[in-house]
Amino acid sequence: MSEQLDVVVLGGGTGGYVAAIRAAQLGLKVAVVEKDKVGGTCLHRGCIPSKALLKSAEMLAKVQKADEFGVNVSGEVSLDFQAVMARKQKIINNLHKGVQGLLKKHNIPVIEGIGRVMGPSIFSPTAGAVSVERADGENEIISPRNVIIATGSRPRTLPGLDVDGTYVITSDEALELDQLPKSIIIVGGGVIGCEWASMFADFGVQVTVVEYAPHILPTEDHEVAAELAKLIGRRKGKVKIMTSTGVMPETFAVVDGQATIQAKVNAGTDKETIETLSADKILVSVGRVANIDNIGLEATEVQVERGTISVDEHYRTKEQNIFAIGDVILTPQLAHVAAHEGIHAVEVIAGLHPHAIDYKMIARCVYTRPEIASIGYTEKELRDAGREIKIGKFPFRGIGKALVENEFDGFVKMIADAKTNDLLGVHIIGPQATNMISEAALATVLDATPWEIGLTIHPHPTLSEAIGEAALAVDGMAIHY
């Protein structure tokens, strides 16, 4: 590419393409290097396809309870899994075309191939030239003024429990299943593991979740995690949750067409026992690994710690013209986080002075049934830090709209500083939690207090009334509970 570029973005996922668009908006000359399809993991192997499947699972569960609304569904309700997967792919295809259209609209070229950062060479006296290996074997060297590494992540695997796509799978393979298994063991009860457990259970699959920590969703508020464990465990005997349990990868075997593995129950305690588990498949869901191998970092001064790229608060590496964002750095592995990190990095390159991102002001979502959403600190984090806090909780059972929707499990939990009344955390488990959390996110950004949230008149009947009531409950003023 003969044209001098201001920025080359390695990776066309959410963080990468958003960074490129922002660069174009600011008048910078930018190109994206992508080895696969723009949209990245979120669009093709993560957020979008998994939520499409979760929606189908939710719809099946709703139809199965149609009689509770006085609606008679003639005949047996059944699932067409091929149609479910086709719908998922249609959504992906439409959004993929949309991302391609956005890049075209902003005149951003997409260079197809594997990009690697180069050290000082004849092409550039400093690190930052990019070598692109194209699918046809040809190689192209680009010398931009700046590089943004946004190469994303991939599912983490367990040594000894090799992914074969048949008996042992990750979320990548799960998204391409051509038929549902009758049973599955999910190793890892974090966000991804719980979403798959919820989905599979609604699809009628027998699910066993194995989590090493004392409870599922270890990073969420303990009351929320306990509520999900209780509610998901009610799925007609379809979900078994085993906490404080660790699998033994070296014991994996295929016996009579079943994947079998041993697990340590009450691991590390004097009550530890060994139990053999078996199912049609094992889904390994133990986190994700940054894609930083084979991208040329060893030729630069870019530092890697704990498997991720080290950056400052503006996402600059030790090489002043090389930035890194998204799953390759040690920040929350969320698409909306990567997008805003990309915007920030580009604005720094453009000479602007954006404020550093406060990660406690970013909402987190779990798309189980019921949904979970949160922002800020958990109760345990605050108590461990010695903070004096006050808490307001309000159940969805006290909300008329929740009863109308026939979705009334769960609650809103709001935490504030006992002395200053500052809002410290909001945790929701219940219907439409992932849509409702934005009110709490805005309140956090504007430094609102629970009293101010409670003072806001929430329309009736709506699910959002639960937020207003929880805010009032912080000071013992909830009306309907």
C-alpha cells in the first residue's frame, strides 16, 4: 500500500473496526488488517450467535408456558434445531454486511491476511511496520505511523483435555453443532458456562456444571450468583451444579460412546471425594486466551505480562507508536469495553486528551434466564475493603409488570456508602436486567445517589420500578415491600 497511513489496526473485531471508524471520523488515514471476517469473535463466534441461540431457548420456554397466559397451543411444542441455527446464521450474515458497509462508508480499506508487527528495519527505523501475509502467499509491508493491536482472544483449553470437536468442545464448536446432545458436562461456571447451561437446559439437554470456586459466577455479587444457582437448578431436573469441584483432565476417556471424566468434589478439603461424570459431550468453558502469539511482538519492546500486552492508561505499549486494546490487554473481556478502548486510543493518536476509562463505570451482563446485569462493586469487595455500606433490595415479585410478564423471579440490589450516600454498586437478576442496567450506569457516571434515583418517577407499570424501589430501600423507604 503506497499511501502513508496514520493508523493500521490489526484485527477487525468490535474493538478494531470501531477504532478504525473513529480514526476516519477524525480525518486519519486508516486501514484494517483482518485474517478472517470483520466483526471478529463477538459477531461470528461470541456475543451475537450465542444470544441468538439464547433467544430461541427463551422463546421455547415461553411457548411451553403459554397456557399460563390462557393461550392454548395445539399439539406438542417441539424444537427445530436446524431452523434455530439457520436463524442464528442469518443474523450474523446481516450484521456482517452492516459492518462491511460501515467500513466502506468511511473509505476504510480491509487488507485480508495475517498481520505481524515488525521491529526496526529498512522499512522503518522504529518498530511498527506491519508485514501482511496474504492467503495467496504474497507478502505486503505497510509502514504506518501508528499500530493498534486488536487481535482478540480464543477459548482457553485445559491441558490433557484436548478439544476434538466431537466429545470435547469449546464455545466455538458449540455454536456449530448440527444437533443437540442429550447430555453435556460444562467445565466452568463463569459467564459463558452459565449462559450455555441456561440455553442447553431450555433446549431439553441434561446439563452438569462443574465449577472449582465455591459458587458459580465467581465475579458477580454472591447473592445474585446464589439466586441464579437456585433458579437454574429448578429446570425440571435438567441442571446439576457442582461447585468446589475440579475435573481431572488426565482421566478423560470415551466409554461406550460417552465422554467420561473424574472430578474432585469438595476439592482441596478433608471431605474431598472422587466422582466419575459422563455425558455425550464436554464443553470446556474456563476463560479465554489473548491472541498475541505469532504477531511479531518478540521483535519489539512491547511487554507481555500474564499472557496479555502491558499498556498504560491510554493503551500505549512500551513502543510509543504501538497501542493495544480489547481482549489482548488485562481489562474486562467485553465487546463494549474493547470498542471504547479503541475510541480512546485513536483519540490519543489524533492529539486529543480523552479521560481514562473507569472500569467500575462499565456494566456487565449475563444472558441467562433470568438475565443478570451489574455495575460497580460487589458487597463482598466492599466489605473486604472495610467499607461501611448500606444496601437496598427489592424483589420483582413486588412489581406489577413482572407479574403481567409472568417473569417475577429475582431482585434489584443497590449498594451505597453509609456515610456519603455515594452509589457503589447495582446488581440485577431478573427479567430484562440487561436492558435495565443502563439506568444504573448513567446514575454511576453522573454520580447520582440512591435518593436521587428514588426521587426519579418511574412510569407504572414497568419493570424499571424495581430500580426506583431498590433505591428507596437503601434508606428503608421502599413503598411496595
